[in-house]
Amino acid sequence: MTPSAPGTVILSPHFDDAALSLAGLIGQLPGPVTVVTVYGGEPASHHPVSWWDSVCGFSTAREAYRARRTEDARACELLGVESVVLDHPDGPYGDGGELTAVDACLAELPSDSLLLIPIATNQPDHEKVRDRALAVAAKLGRAVPSVYADLPYTGHLDEWGTAGADQALGRSHGFGLAYQDMTSRHVLRVEHDLTLTDDQWALKREAVLCYGSQLAPLAADHGMLLARKGPLRAERVWAVEPVEPTAGNGENDRNGGEIKGS
């Protein structure tokens, strides 16, 4: 299943990541917008419920999956986006195989579609999605996807939502390692920098609340998740550009992500 001639495609590793990370910006992106959930496959019946799903209140893996599909449909309808679900089961229920459904999805996208992928802050599943999408885009000769700050993970810096956010990510050992990994290989130029207005926040809060089964354990890990000045208050997207050769030696500057556009 692939998007129908979208203007923008957001690769969301899990069902809630696009809403948590981009609900405010979605209305500003070229439309129509499609959210593609990569880890959207139904768990096989032999899998016991995972620790995370148990903490969310579910008794079985399939109960959790079906509830999440319902939550996601409600959020996507609220945000006015199309939903596409790939068939890779979530981490605890997967076989550890390659994310081949990403290949097929990207191969069928129009060449001028805008593709957004997570920067993958502190999330191995997100990193797999990011790296697969970058590799497939390069193989297909597509433009390098833009990367978005996956929230709440990237949003815990004191500087989040300020002009110093990129510099802080470049220094942080707690929340900046994915940013630093990307800037060791690419130049990141800020493409969208949004601190949500009250109206945008109200819509985002409503969309996030659609994923109610996730909120208790997320709040346990991330504190005041839905606080107005919490980690979801600002959203950020970077364009990814090649590192220019360093003058004098012709080699790539490994520190080339010196934060342009922040």
C-alpha cells in the first residue's frame, strides 16, 4: 500500500511519532500529506504481550495493535492526513529483518514528493528507519530526505524552541548524538522552525491525546509531556545537504554540520 500522489510523505516509525513530532507543522507542508507508519504490522499470534504494551494496559499483543490502529486513524483524521501502514511488526514482535517495505514505498513515490524522516534521537527503531530511507533514496537517485526532530526525545534541552537549539544539540551527550551523527556526514540547514501558537498547540494536544494508550508510560519517561512549555512545544525540520570539501585538502569536513540556518 503506497501513498496516492502525495505532496509530502512523513515516515513515522510508530503510530504516534508523526503527531508527537509534527502535528503543528503538518498544516504548513505541501499537501496532500501522507503519514507512513513503518512499524505498522500486526504481531503474530504466538507473541506474548511486550513489556511496553503491558505497561500500557494491554493483555495481548494483538489487543494493543488493534487499539493503536484505531487511535492512529482518529489522529490522522483530525490532522487531515492520509494514513499508510507498512507491514513490519513493532520491535518486540519483529524478526529483526530489513525494512524492505520502505524500499517499495519510496520507489513508488513521485520524484518531487517531499520526504521527511526522523533524526532518530535515542531511538534505535527510528535510526533504522532513518538509515534505510537515506540509503534507498540514494539508490533511487531521489533528493536526500529532510529530517525532523523526533519528539519528545529531541525536545528535552533547555534551549529547545530557541535560536540556540542546534548548538545545544551539537554539544549534548544526552539528546544530541543523532544530530551529531548526521552532522558528521551532512550539513543540516533549518527548513522549518516552529514554536507552536496556542491554536496550533490545541490541535496538537488533541491529536496526541488520540494516542491515549501510550501517554502514561511516555509521561513516566518524559515528565510533563503535555505541559504547554514541555518537550512538544516546538517542532524542527532540517534540509540535508552534502558536506562541501574543506579548502586546501579536498577532504570532507567531518565537522561540517556547523549549524547553518539556526
